[in-house]
Amino acid sequence: MIVKKTLLNDIHRQNGGKMVDFAGFEMPLQFTTIKEEHMTVRQKVGVFDVSHMGEFWVKGSGAAELIQFVTTNDISVLKPGQAQYSCLPNGRGGIVDDLLVYFFEPEKYLLVVNAANIDKDWKWINSQNTFGAVLENSSDNISQLAIQGPKALSVLKKLTDVDLENIKYYYFTAGSFAEVDNVIISATGYTGAGGFEIYCYNEDLLKIYSAVIKAGEDFGISPVGLGARDSLRLEMGYCLYGNDIDDTTSPIEAGLGWITKFNDHNDFIDKSVLLAQKKAGVTRCLKGFKMIDRGIPRHGYELVDNDGNVIGRVTSGTQSFMLNKGIGMGYVNKEFYATGTELFVKARGKLLKAEIIKTPFV
Amino acid sequence: MNVPENLKYTKDHEWIRVEEDGIATVGITDFAQGELGDIVFVEAETVDNMVFVGESFGTVEAVKTVSDLFMPVSGDVLELNPELEDTPELVNQDPYEKGWMIKVKMSDPSEVDKLMDAESYKKMLES
């Protein structure tokens, strides 16, 4: 398989990036240490190259109908310039992918999907397109940066006349940025630290990246790799496709009921089966837990009860740098839904005590 | 890659330094700490126990992975570096000095001779 590279590959290497294969791309895992990069984002500002993400344009008269049908959330509530977190049900009660839907204007939407799922999502959405929408896969032409942290606004404001302060959370605008026209500036991100995501054409990425780094110097900006991206999203209890959600987990089980809207006018794939789950309750649910004993829960470790019975598995786990404790998520059955419930993580033969807590963890 | 001349090495990337009275200090190499990344804690439940060469004396947990730690020689595990309790990152920052892991009372000091010297360890890393 050919491993793709983003346009910043050389720069990542020059910056000391430890490169790894991720979702078919060669991406930086870390530049200094995961902890340092994590804290930079929580306390100052960091830049992530997320150009591996996929972008699909959906245009034309059937665009809205198609998106309403393939996603669980209700796009009829969106105003132009608003974005929405959503997921693609797979027709069997599972999830094809989670994604962002950007509403530009009637008959023009942008879908942003996970890199690992670009081909799968593209085929799936096309297969559901009985609405005559015009689909365009721009994943190879569009690059993306996430500038995240409390100082992100101060940094980016130096590079644009766009009134960034007034872009509300989950809204976006297109404008001139770092002397490049038509850059999409979106008040979104997957770190919980605040900030923006920037979409541009590949040929403008280097110019924009350099400008962001330079503008951020006074604020202690630094590049951040996938390692900290994972620990940051997990501290917020955000799902990672492939770990916490996949083709076998339902949005209701995954705690994504808040993006699954059963309004009369929102007809979508799996609506009836998911509605039935919501009404009857599900037999397992994705929950966050914090370690009481010292240890780091890891993907695949068993979750067990007091008597040693397996009650679930860890889907994601890490060390929380803010709490200085291990944290994780996993699917557990009903008796373990309540906050404060004790359970054990089986780590390499040892039973380590943990408790269910309400996410976000920090 | 930092591979000090005065130490001996295992294929599992531990180093050992022989001190006085049959006591030796054990840690992991610069290469190993780099591969592991951010170390979060080091555990040695074998303190006060006799552990044979090649057996696990503990574990090192990093953010991304967990790894067993193996005895370069047989002996009694005397102590775990107390500094690592609060500052496990010493293993990342200074793997051969402040980031040492355990002290061992060797039961057969001749086992040290069977370990790799710096030259051989470097060759192993390169191959």
C-alpha cells in the first residue's frame, strides 16, 4: 500500500517529528513529548496538521435531502456558516463514520470525514445518493490545520481581517487569511481547548503554516502530533472512530444520542431501529472511567466486575496529563452506567480498580 | 544515540553498571526510552525478591505502550529508584544516571561477562 504524505511532511521531519503510519498517511506522532505538546494545547496554543482528513462537497438540488438521509443529526436547523457534528449510520444499526457537516448555502455543503474512512464513506454516500446530489471528493486537494488552545484566537487574529472573535462555536466563515483568499476558518476542533480549524488548498498550505507558526512565536506556539491529539480528545471523552465507535456500535450505545435527532422531518438510515433502542434502552453503553489504582487502561483490556466476570472492554485509554491519572472509555452493561460505580481493568493479569465517571474527564 | 562505553547491555535494551560489593545498577537505554516515549511510571514488584537473569523485574508504562523490564543478571532486587515515583520522566531525560531503575545484589557476578559491551550493543541497534 502506498503511504500518502501531507504537504508538510518535510517540515515535520525538520521539526523533529517522529513519523508513523496512520490511516494510510505518514503523520507525526510527536515532536517533543506527548505530555509537553498536550500541555501546550491546554495552556497556550498548538498546531496540528490534519490534512489527512477527507473532504467531500455535496452540491445541487438533492444535496440537503441526501445529507439529511445519510446522517443522524438534523441539518434543517443549520444556518449558513454553521457546522454540525454527526454520524453516518450503516443500515445495520452501526456507524460508517463520524463527521462534520458544513452548511455553506442551500445546495452547497462540505462533509469532513476521518482519513481512514475516506474510501468507505465515499462509496457509501454515493450508494445512497438517489437524490441527484452532485458529489465531489476533494480530499486530495484540500489541506487542513487545527490551531487549538486558549491563545489560538490571539495568534490567528494577527493574520486576518475576518472578525474571528465573533465566529461562534461550531460556526465558520471563508475569507482572506495569511494573504491567501478563500480560506475556510472554522471555530471547531477535537481537543476541548478551543481554537480554530483552517481549510485551504494544498498549494497554500506551506504559506499558511509558516505564517501561523511565526504569528504564534510570542505565544509559545508549537507543532503537535497525533499522540497529544489522542490524549486531548480522550480527556474530553470524544469518540475516536475505529476505537470507540465502528460498524458494530450504535450511536445510541456510544452516547451519541445528542446527534441522533428523531424529528418528524428528519428521515435517515436506521432511524426506526435507533428509535427503538432509545425507547427500550440499550444493553451496553460507552462510559468513561478513571483509574483509582495506578495504571493506564489500554485498548482491548478487559473490564471486569468484583467477581472477575468480564463486563466489557476498554475501547480507548491513556494517561490524563491534567488529572495525572489513567482514564479510559469502554462499553459496559447496565449495572455499570451510574457515575461512581466501581469496576476493574484487567491489565496484564492484574486487576486494577477504576470508577465510572461522567465525561469530560477534565 | 547515547551508548556509554562503561556499561553492559542486554538485547532487551537494559543496561547494567557494576558498583562495589557485588551491587549493580540497572536501567533502560537511551534507545529504549526513545522508543517508549513519555514514561508515566515504573513498577518493580520484585523489590526484596530474588529474580533470575532474563526474568521480568517490573514494568515501564509509557503513554503509548507498556513494556516488561528484564533482569540482565540474577540477584536480589534491593530497591527501585525512589525518584521515579514523582518524576518518572527522569528515565526519558537521563536514562543512564538519574533515571536508573533498580539496584541488584548479584548472585553470580560472572553473568555480567556474557552481556554485550557498548560496541556490540551499537552494532545490534544498527542492524
